[in-house]
Amino acid sequence: MKHIFLYLLIALLLPIQSFASKQTFNENERAKYNFNPGWLLFIGDASEASQQKFDDSSWKKVTLPHAFNEDDAFKVAIDNHTTGIVWYRKHFKLSSSDKGKKVFLEFEGVRQAGEFYVNGKAIGIHENGVMACGFDISDLVNFGKKENVIAVRIDNSWDYKEKKSGTTFQWSNKNFNANYGGLPKNVNLHITPKVYQTLPLYSNLQTTGTYVYAKDIDIKKKSAIICAESEVKNETQKPQEISFEAFVEDMDGNIVKEIKGETKTLAAGEKGIIKANEKVDGLHFWSWGYGYLYNVYTVVRVNGKATDVVKTRTGFRKTKYEKGMIWLNDRIIQMKGYAQRTSNEWPAVGMSVPAWLSDFSNSLMVKSNGNLVRWMHITPWKQDVESCDRVGLIQAMPAGDAESDITGRKWEQRTEVMRDAIIYNRNNPSILFYECGNENISEDHMKEMLAIRNLYDPCGGRAIGSREMLSSKTAEYGGEMLYINKSARHPMWAMEYSRDEGLRKYWDEYTAPFHKNGDGPLYRGASAFDYNRNQDSHAIEDIIRWYDYYRERPGTGERVSSGGVNIVFSDTNTHFRGEENYRRSGEVDAMRLPKDGFFVHQVMWDGWVDVEKPHTHIIGHWNYTPQVKKDIYVASSGNKVELILNGKSLGYGEQSYQFLFTFKNVQWEAGNLIAISYDKDGKEISRDELHTAGAPYAIRMKSYQSPDGLIANGADMALVEFEVVDKDGNRCPTANNLISFNMNGPAEWRGGIAQGKDNYILAKELPVECGVNRVLIRTLTDAGQINITASSAGLQAASIALASKAMKQENGLSAYFQGEKLPSYLERGETPSTPSFTVSRIPIHIVKATAGSNEDKANFCYDDNEESEWVSSGKQGENWIAYELERNDTISELVFKLNGWRNKTYPIRITIDGKEVFKGDTEKSLGYITIPINPTYGKVVKVELTGENKEQDAYNIVEITGKKEIKEQGKSSNRLGIIEVEVYKK
């Protein structure tokens, strides 16, 4: 009876809470408008264009976001992107009912610098080319029937100098920061009452907005204390008593908690922080591949009336960074992902794509089983930040930097951008890392950045660090690019690795256009073999490079690698080393069509640390000629792989680098090629199949668009895929047919990309590559049917019809925000409660070392510091070191990081208690080498140099400056140098 009464009480209370919250939200006097529609663009400088009555009737009509030089994207190299002065103007009206309220403009970004005017009056400037900025225009705008005009003069010159200091910006860089100029990001207009929660726009407005976070998180019990803090400003003429509360709404639209907060009195003109917090049960925690988000409504009441309600979309998760590892929701995770250019651009569009297309692109990183995107050099725009929240993709967020530390005003610029970026993005759960530089920074600079994080985001569970920082006592994470770092202190993950490039068009040397692997022009006088790969060798290189991080993963000892990010995810219109005028390092091309490397990563990365779900992928296709005999490569997470051709077994592949299985000299014959992966017990765990397609017969088309439909707003887009298929509908993987398009209806052709003149940018004729390609079309502001027909000589034509629908707008304002209509990606499910790895070996600690020379530094090679080392004298009889272990035990493996690891080979002899267990040359590597030995019982391990070491770079890595990226220390050919050594039993 007691339980029945309780259920009835809950049933009665829930509708009351729902009604109360709806009433609260209906009282809200705040409004946010999409300010993207109805802009006008003029390329060039225009005298008097800042004035309200200026005649702009001949200017080009555009909808934001819109880079004025979007046509350059992938057509020309980054350093040829169009620069100069441009103007944007917009006419709009505000309701007379809003008179007396506050009016703010929010620009999510300007490239590079903007001068802003409202109704002919200057309201401010914004110059850093990265972050959002805001303006209070309350006293300058008209209400009712009288029109308002905003004008923005923008200069996107590479060498733009800050007006006050005369200083350029370090990140305005022709190598990595594609220059999509003008207003390439969204613009919003906010109307609030005079007692209001501020906006998170520190530049110009000097305000910090709302901060929502969780503390005392209990993952098992699914509970946490949810905290909401808002900066509130009273712009009335008298003191106001303000009460504060928060409502937590789940993804099903249910208010799961109402949190009562503080009451505070603010004097006229005063700003203050007001808080609310309470325990919430039944939470779903944001995780990798599980973009579960809540809406937290923070409510300001004045005289009991809810006058200002702010919606913050956020998620809750628990993090920890220690012992060289990263925990997410109490589970250890190794970083596996991509270093992606922040422009994240598309051909003939640049970065200015609709929100659904950002989700389409970013979700592919998750579908490749990547868990991290490290945006490079500058803060990503808000649309990509929010997209990663939805798709469940961890982010590393930089501020603004280049390839070096800096001092003076340029350093101050970096701290200001970091401050603005943290304030603007601190409610986005996908951000786990704040990055302070794409190069080592001083300890003092690291402390300065840490203080900024602690001031503006002390409770967000985010680590702050920089590239390298190997011996830093302040950085909370670090890691080099290209090389493997390990730590038992703050986590180390590689900031970029595997910079090789390859065009999607090139399958292998046996397939038209028969590109010889590695063939291409020199890069700065050096071989560019690694930057002109075919898909076969590019995918194999992906395996080889990841293996370095995989074998040092959590579970392999106390000093571990926390992973790394492959540069880049999608081909990018930035610095390149190969034969095209853009970078082709992507695992997908510029239209997000997968290369073989995409599927290879699916195989290697499907797990938080160890592989948890097995996959198999046959690299390449199966449409050759009878003359072809070639090696077949299979990527697999199994223990062994069998290849079957037309029902006949070709045996088991040779395993290397854990995930690569090679079948030598396979003679092609038409039919079915099957690769079957088995576990250690011989049980099938996964398989992949390739089929020989028939002759090209027809074109097939399909489209991708927002789940909310195609919106006729002048900015929404549809992605149209077209492929060549045989009579049975199988894609023809070797087809490169030229396809002609005809389009009619209210849309603008933006096209795609292919190898050829101008990369076929904006062309209405372009080929499929490897049987498939894609194009973009952009809506106009008129709704209607859009018809696209594709045809090619000798093939059946195909057509597709798209229907765009009107977007409601009035007087230049719209309440439609596409991002709010997009679903979250939840496919990976909530964080598993099981361990993410199996311990594969146990460290045996070194307690003491003696050496033939420089014994005072002998402990440097087991001090968990990769910036210290022991190096022998080079004198005969002195090139040895002996390690005393904590106990007698059975030793199975020795791990070394040697001086000059990339270019030196050392002839060494290893003994255990005097017994020789290894004699030979060490391998070159990008960091660590493992020397397996027959299990040997003992306590003292001695390593001695037996001859001269040999030097020759094994990797031919050339930096963008033209210099070789190489670390050489102690060049003497008869010295032994050890940076770190580890001893293990298995």
C-alpha cells in the first residue's frame, strides 16, 4: 500500500514539474536568432560602405557562413588563396516589442580582421582571425519599421598587422591555416532583458557566460552533482534581487531534475556569478561514440518572474590523467585518431558547410574507430566543436600557434585566444585536452596557460599541455610528433604521425592509371616517395606506423604510450609534399570517400586499448587481368588469416606488425576472394570478401542531406554520390569514366574534385575515381525541386530529384538552427564496465646501475625522462652499463630507447648474470625497440657495445621548412647512448 501511494504521488508531481518548467520557459524574455540570412558581399574596398544609406543594391546576395574566396578551395595551393579587402552588409529590422531590451551580435569568427559598423557608427574591431567576438548594439539599433544596417570591412591578408601593436599573428601561416576569408562562420543575434545572463564572449564584451559541469561523479551509480554557474549583469537603474535555478532535460525531452540555486542582490550596473547545484541520478555519461547530451536551462528570476532562460547543451563525463594513461568514465583509453586541419574543408566551399555535413564528416572519424581529433594550430569553429559532442569524438583544442614558442606581444595574443576559447567552449564535453602549442613551450609559459585554465575552467575535467613537454612538471599531457614517447607520469600521445600521402585514385601499379608507387617530383630536393603512394602502400604504412604505439599501449608496463593521431583524416588544401597542390594524407579524400587506410584503421582501432571487436579487410580490389600476379595484403585483428579464391584455400598469410598478413604472388582469376580471420584457438572471428565486377554498364546516384531535410536558405547543401556499376549493380572499382551533369531547379552547383586541370573544381564534367565520386550542390533561398542527371558515353544515365523546403525568416532573422535538429551518434553505447586491456607483461624495476664510464649519469636511463640519457665515453672497455634489478626473476624482454634511435644501429651484447642472451645489431625506430630473449632467470642485466655504431637516416622525414626532422645526439661512432631501458617478464 505504501508503494502504491508513492507511485501515485510521483505520477501527480511529474506533470506539475513539467507544467512549471514550461511556464518558466514561456516567461523567458531572451531570444536567439540565426543571423545568417540576407547578407550582401562586395569584393574590394568600397568608400562609404560603412554608412547606413550606402547603395549596395548591386552587391552579391549571400547567406552565411560564406567565405568570399570559396572558389579557391582545392583549386589553388594554400599560398595562392585570394586575399584583400572585402565588405559584408546586412539590412534587418527588430520588433518594437524589443525596445528597451539588450541587443547583442555574436560573430563565431572572422578571417582575418574585421571592422564593424551599425547604422553608420563604428562598434569595434576583431583581429585574431580565430575566435568568436561579441558586440553590444543596444543603443545603436532602431526598433519597429525603421531599418538597421550592419557593415563589416574585412582584411584577410596573410601579413595583417594588429592595429595597436603592429604585430602579425603567428598562426596566419601559409602552411597550415587555409585562408578562407570574410565571414566563413555563423552569426547570431541575441535579445535579452536588462537583467541577464551574459554571453561567453570575452573579446569586446568582457563577459564569461554560463558554466555547467559535474562533480562527485559516480559512474557505477550513474549519479553526479550537476553544477551551473552564470555570470549575471544588472543593467537596470536600481538594485535587483535575483534568484537562480536550473533544469536538466534529457534527450527524450524529460526534465529529470530541477535545481534550486542562490538568491543574490546585484546593484545597478553590477556583474556577479550566481550558482546552483544538486545531485542528479540516472545519468547517461557522454563517451566515445556515445554523444549523449543534456539541455541545462539556467533561469534568472526577477521578482519571481523567469525573465531570462539560457539553454546550454552539454554532456557529463569523468576523466583522469595520471600514470601515463587517460581514463574516461573510469575506463582506460588509448588515444587513436587524427591530427586534422582546423579548416576541415571541402572543395569549392572551404570550411563553410552546414551543420549536418560537419556531423557527416566528423562521424566518419568515429566510424573508422578513431576516438580523438586533434585540431591543428587554431581553435575549431563552434560548429565543429558541437558536432564532435554529438558524434562522440574526443577533441584536443588548440588556441593559436605555429611551429615554435614565442615571446612578447605574439605570446600575449596566444594567451588571449586561449582565454577566449576556453570561455567559449568549456561546456562542450567532447573537449578533453587544451593544447598550448604545436611545439615545446617554456615552463613559465606552461604555468601561465595552466593559470588561465584554472581560472575559467577549473572543474571541466580537461588536461592542459603542449606538444613535447617531455620533462615538464606543469603540463598535464604531452608528446612529440612522429616519435613514440612513454611515461609513467603525465600521459604522452603523439601529436601527429604517419605523414605519408597518397591519391585515392591510385589503387596500385597493376590498375589504371598504373601509377608507380612513390613516383613523383622531389620535395625541396629530397625524395618524395612517401608522399606519392598508392593505396596499397599507404594502407600498409598506416599499419606499420600504428604498430609502434600499439606495442607500447597500456597493459604493456608501467611506462606506456597513450597513443597518437595520424595526420590527417581528410585530404586538405594546406601544405603538401606530393605531386598535387594539396595534401593527400587523408584516410578519406576531400569528398570524404574512404581510402583503404580508413578500413585498416577500423581493423586496428576497434577497442579502447586492446582490440575488442575483430575485423578483417582485404586491401585493394579484385578486378585485374589474367597477366597479373601480385601480393595480396589483408589487415586483420586475428591471430591468423586464410585466403580463399573461388573456393580454394591459398593458405595462411605471413603476419607482421600485428595486423598485416601478406600472401605472396597470388595469381588473379575472376571470381570471389575471401579472407577469413581466426583466433588463437582456430575459431573464425571475422571475414572480408571481394568480388570481380563486370563491365561498366550504368551510373547509379544517391544523395546525403540533413535528417531535417534540404533547407532553402542559400547555405544548406546536399552531397550527391555517383558511381559506375555493372549489370548486377556492383561498383566497378577500376572505372574512371568522365561523367557529365545537368542540373535544373533552385540550387547552385559546387561540384567535387578529381585529378586533372584545376582539380575539376566547379566543373560540371568530372570523372569517377576507383568507380565512384561525389559532388556538392547548395540551395538557393527559393524552395523547390532540384533535378540532377548524370551521363557518360556507353553507360546508362541516372537521375536524382531533391526537394528543398523553405526556411521561415522575417526581417533578416530566423529561429531555425540546423544543429539543434541533428541527432546524436550513440552506436558504440555507454562506456563498458569491463577492463579495456589484458596485462601482457610485468615490469621488473631497476634499482641501481653501474657503468664503465659516466656512472654518475647511469640512472638517467631509467628515470622516466626522455630528455635525459646515459652515454658512454667511447673509450675501449668503457662502453657498458649494468642494471641491478629489484629481485631475481625470469626476464623475457628488454625495451630500449637509444640515442639517435632513428638513424643509429648499435652492435650490442646483453648478458643476464653473465649469461649471453643477445648479440647483434639494434633496429632503427621512431622511438622504442623491443628485444625478445629466451626467458632467463637472473638479477643483473649488462649491455655492452661490441663495435662501432652505424649512422644513416631510416625514414627520410623532411619538415615544411625543407630541413630534415631528425634528432642526433652524441655522433661518435663508438659510444653507447641509452635514453630509457625497461626490463620485463611475460
